[in-house]
Amino acid sequence: MTTTPASDTPPPAAAPRFPPLVTLASYFGIGALCAVGLGISGMTRPEKVVNFLDVTGNWDPSLMCVMGGAIAIHLALYKWILKRDSPLMASVFQIPQQRTITGRLVGGAALFGLGWGLSGFCPGPGVVGTGGLGSSAIVFVIAMLVGMQTLHMLDPATPSES
Amino acid sequence: MDQFTPIASTIGGLLIGLSASLMLLLHGRIAGISGILGGLLKRRAGDVAWRLLFLGGLVAGGLVFALVSPDLLTDDLQRSTATTAGAGLLVGIGTRLSQGCTSGHGVCGLSRFSPRSAVAVVTFMGTGVVAAYISQRILGGAL
């Protein structure tokens, strides 16, 4: 297995095993599959997310099933995938290697949770919602992009990958 | 508990996990949506198309839902525009500071037992519960 830390350097060129068009189309397909999963699971409905977080109200544990299902399959496939020397359409695996718990990590996650609990939107369902032209999803995503851009301007060294 | 949808939510979760696994198998990347969005804003040469295509797939999924099953996109929460915008700002700043959201830290990070992701998930779940409690129980959803 070859890994490199996720960094701000542009990714290496894709291995020429697949035509560039197939490689690019696969990203679209992966995004669409993720959207279908988010929609079927109910996570594109903000009320369902808030009803999970609002544990003292009409509690809806569905989000646990979503996370459980997603982690179960990714956990099962992850180790098997990383036994390969390289991904099918790229030259290296780009897995985050950071280990340190920082104030930035905790503070950022705390702010994210506040926004998530207030609106019931996190980034994925927000983006999916814009496809349905939902006004709240559009407002949310625009504001989220403004927030990201603001941080990038205040701190140009903000890493781009998770 | 009347809205609990264990089967649909587990199936949806499996598809999300499958999508993250395909991202890793095909491209060696973590399917972290906030990171993919954030990187787009930096507009580095050769690093834009794949992000746009992935996000385009997400948007296309939403478009299909709107046509086929619009109730999947119902927003019954009815937050004010100002609240939604404030929440979006918090999510944008917060996910870039912590380098991940529910997908990158939640699904991908927890699956590989990343201590950073575990701390992030516990933290955003915690403040999410607090924000939901304040907005629903103290303010009665009127914000």
C-alpha cells in the first residue's frame, strides 16, 4: 500500500489504465450514489436530523442506522481496498495521516455541530437539497460556502481535505 | 418514535458507505463532502473537475428526488432564512477548521478508527444535541 498525507499539493496524475472520461464519469456516479443513499435514509429532510439530535423530544434514532450501515460497509471494505498497491484509477491512496487532537479540530467540530443542530443540514444533504431547488438548502449551501471562503481568506493555509 | 425508519435508513446508510468505498477503491480519496467543497474554492489547476463532477452527482440526485419522490426533500423544520444562513456559516467555518463533517469524520474517519475523527464526531454530536435542544425545546422551534 502506498499512502501520502492529504496535502494541498495537486494530486498525482491518474494511472492511464482507464480513459479520462471514464475516470471523470465515475466521480459523478459516486456522487449520485451518495445522494441516493442520503435521500433514502431520510437525511435530506432536516426535521429528521433534528429529531435525532433533539433527544428529549420525539426522538427518531434513524440517523444511528444511517451511520451504522455506512460504517459497517466501509469498515468491511476499507482494509480490503488498502491491500491493493494503488487505487484503480489513481496512482496513490491519499489517506489523512494526522494524529494530533488540536483545539482547531475540537473548536471547528463544535461550531459545525451547532449549525447542524440548528438547521438539520450538514454539507452532503445541503448540496443534494439544492438539486431539488429547496430554498432552505440553497440558503444553507451559499452561507456554508461564504463561511468556508471567509476562513480560507483569514487563514490561507487551511488544508483542503478531511 | 413514530417517524423511526430503521430499514430505509440502514439501506441508505449502506449506499453511502458503498459510495465512500468506491471513492477509495477507484480514486484513493476520502469521500469527505466538506473537504471536496472546500478544495473547490481554492481552484487549483487540475483539481477542479473531479470535485465538480462529484458534487454534480449529488445535485443530480436531488433533482431526481424532486421529480420522482419530492417528499424525500420535504423541509418541515421551517427555519427562518436568517437562522438557516447563520447555521450555514457555522457549518462552513466549523467543517474547514476541523477538516471534516459527517461524511469525512463520521463515515470515513470512524471506519478507520481515526482518533481525530472520533473526537470530532463526539464533539459535533454533543453541540448538535445542545443546539437542537435550545432551538426545539427552549425556543419551541420558532427561530
